[in-house]
Amino acid sequence: MDVEASASASAAAEEEEEEEGEKAAAPPDAEWKAPVAMVLVQLFNTGMVLLSKVSIGGGMFVLALLAYRSLFGAAFILPLALIRERGKWKEMDWHAAGWIFFNAFIGYAVPMSLYYYGLHDTTASYAIIFLNIIPLTTFILSFVLRIEALHIRTMAGLLKITGVLLSVEGTMIMSMYKGKILHLWNPIINHHNEEHMGVASHQLCGTILLAGSSFMFACWYLIQSKVLKVYPYKYWSSMATCLVGGFQTALAGVILRRDTSSWKIGWDINLVTIVYSGALATAAKYSLNSWAVAKKGPSYPPMFSPLSVVFTVVLGSIFIGDDITIGSLIGTVLVIVGTYVFLWAKANELPPNE
């Protein structure tokens, strides 16, 4: 995203699960508004990844980008918290603050750093895959930790296994097999640093970093219920997580690079990336996800997440010249099918008591 987008925004659907029983019946106009909102969310994700790829490929310091976008995200979420959860900031005690600090570290500082460095060493269309397999990674981790049962004798259990296997196979194909390059059009942006904008030369290192990011996000999802128990105010929690995550990445960045040139931003693509990530990929995405969950339920937003893969493959090729290969197409199709099969099975499986 977030997973994502920022980490706080990419958790909106997960955080809203407790409200499933309270969701109101959707009015007729929501029948078209909900899918449009979810398509916009995936476009916001795509734009964030593509802009970040251009900024990082142009030499922007990764931790500076993360620190700035997180602080901008907090600034954009703050008005929502003030309006929808007025005065609830007073209920944040030291216990809740400690969990939010841990939440920011596990859910933003570490996984997003791994993701952006992985994005640096791969392509946007490849990196977006790892945001989409986070639910699958979470399921595997939950099963290993015996938090979730597999139910292999049920249709839903078999379909979940099938979805995981298809997605893993698709990711492996994209990583190991390229095939013929399809030259469909010339890119709009001819970036001066082509070694970062074409097919990456450090694919293995980037893959390890991206896989580590997905694993950390999966760990983060598993602690969300605890955070919501100690401080059940989603907007204030997300704002505080963004704020703390920004300071954590800024501190790590200062330790690694103390020259001021690494932290300077001007009226360029880097500033556009930061503002875009804070306004659209954080605040707007969070609001649209929350609205869709209230209208359609918590399983609705994730059903649209594979669209970001399609958008990124196409738009990445059009705008920044990411290669579309036979291998990337086959892998993308397998990941999309696998993700949809898994999410459908997850949404339709019966509760344990049934």
C-alpha cells in the first residue's frame, strides 16, 4: 500500500471490520458510487507507486521521501480526525501511545522502507504485485501461528490454497522469466537515469526487500486488533501513526545521511510525489475506503486491489517506460486470478460455528 499508499491508509478496510454488523443498507446511488470510489483508490495507489519510482530513480533519498510523505499524510488526516472524532485525542494515554509507536514502526517505518528500496531495485509493475499479496501473506502467517484454521475439507479452504499457489506462481514467473519484450508505445517521460527506469538490474535484491516488506505488513495486520482495543479511534490512531512514522523514518535518515542536500525539496517531481502521497494516497484513500466499508462491508475494498496491478503495468509502460514482457503478462494474470480466488473464498467462508 500503503498496502498500500501509506501504511495507515492501507489498513482502513482492516480497521473497519468490527463495524460490519452496524453497516447501513446502501442507497441506490451507492451502487455505482462504491465501485467508482474503489477504482479511484486503486488509481491513487498506482499514481503513488509510479511517482515514487520516478523520484527514487531520480536520486531522492528514500527515508527523506518517507518522512515527508508521512508528515503530509498526518496533516491531511488531522481535519478528518477533528471533525469525525472530536475531542477523542484526550483519551490517548501512555499505554495507547506506546502501542501507536510500535504500530508506526511495524506498520510504516520498516515495511515502507523495505518497499521503497525494493522499488528502487525493480520496476513499478513488479513492486505493486507485493502490495497485492499482503492478504495472502497475512493468511499464511496466521495459519503458521495457528491464529486462523485452514479448513482444507471445505470449498473455501481449498480455494484459498489455490489462490495462494496461483499468486506465488505468478510472482515467481514475473521474477524469473521475462520472455519477449512487447514494444507497444513510446514512454511519455524519458527519464535521464535510465538504469533505474528500465528493467532493474538488481532484481533478486529488490525481490527480497519487497518480500520482507510484505511479511512486515502481514505482521502489522495481526497487531491491529490490539491497537484498536487500547485506542478505538481510527482517524486519530491513523494520524498519530503517520506522525510517529514520519519522525521514525526522519531519525533513521538523519543517522544514515546528515548532508542537508539529501533533505532538500524544491518545486519538482519530488514535491509532487510527497503532496500526492499525503493527500490522495493517504487521506483520500482512507476516507473512500472507510465510506465503502460502511456501505458494502469490510470485504468489499480488497476485491478491487488487483486493479492496481493492471493500472500499474499499463500506465508504467506508457509514462515511465517499464517493459511489458510475455513473462510479466502471464505472471500478472496469475496473480490477479489467484488474489481474486483467495479474496472471494475469504469473503464467502462460513464462520467456525456454522
